[in-house]
Amino acid sequence: MISLAYSLFLILSLIQSSPIYNRTIEDTVKEITNELANKYSNNFKVNVAILEFRTSSNKVSRLNQLIQREIHQSLATYNNFKVIEQYSVNHILEEHGWSLENATSFKVYSTINENLFKNTGTIADVFVYGVISMDNEYVSITGFIVPGGVASNGSKITVKISVDDLPANYLESD
């Protein structure tokens, strides 16, 4: 059964439509939060932990704080989402060395949740993180939604923004 779910996830990942082209970070975040809202459109409260948005070389991007803040603000417009306090999440990520290499590890998400509960009294129902890459024309942001820390049940969305539409101080190459 697990291998069937994993196979389905891989197939869906491979047939993902081409990237969405946006003009602003706000539009990009809206795409990610819309994906989350579509998955959790029921009436119960969903606790969301916003993890880091890193470059493809696994560095924390300058865009990280901006994207985290925008996701937080965007999710605040929905009644069924509660974003876990960002300072606590960032502190736990730093303390436990979270990175893209261990972003698919259920054990890592379990440890994060255990520490979130100790620090905030809350357990994340879903984790959101991302990968940022850049070429001469576009910044690509791939947002990953990981329900309950089970990467095989997750989804992703890739959005591209023209480098001309971002402030120069946010642009950094890998």
C-alpha cells in the first residue's frame, strides 16, 4: 500500500504542469496558499508550520523571510488555518539542522513536531517549505506542502518570477 502511494506521488510529481509565471511575490505566495486551501477546504483548524525557502544549493535565501511573511499574511485570510509562530519554527529548524537533504524524512518532521509541542503547545498538521533557483531571466520558487510530515502525501507547485520584477537586494545566485 505504501509503495502504491509513493508510486502515485512520483507519477503526479512527474506530470506536474509547467511552471506558473507571476509578476510578484504576493502572486507567487497566493498560488502556494491556494494549493494549500484546496487541499484543506473543510471546516477544521489546520496548524501550519512554514519552514525555510532555500536555494537549490541548500542556503537560506534572502527571499526566505519575505516569502515566510507573505505566506503567513496570506493564510491569515483563511478561517481554517493557524500558522505556528515563526520565531519558534525558525529556532527549531536551526537547532536541529533542517535542510533540503532531510526534507523528506518523516523522522525529522516528527522531531520538529515534538519540539514545536514543547515550545508552543501546538503540533503542525502540515509543513510548507520551498526551493528557490535563479537564472538570468527568472527566479523559480517551488513550494512543497507536506501533510503530517509524510512527503509521499505531499504536493508541490512551481512559480516563476522575472528577475526584473524583484528588488535587486533579494537576488542571489547559487
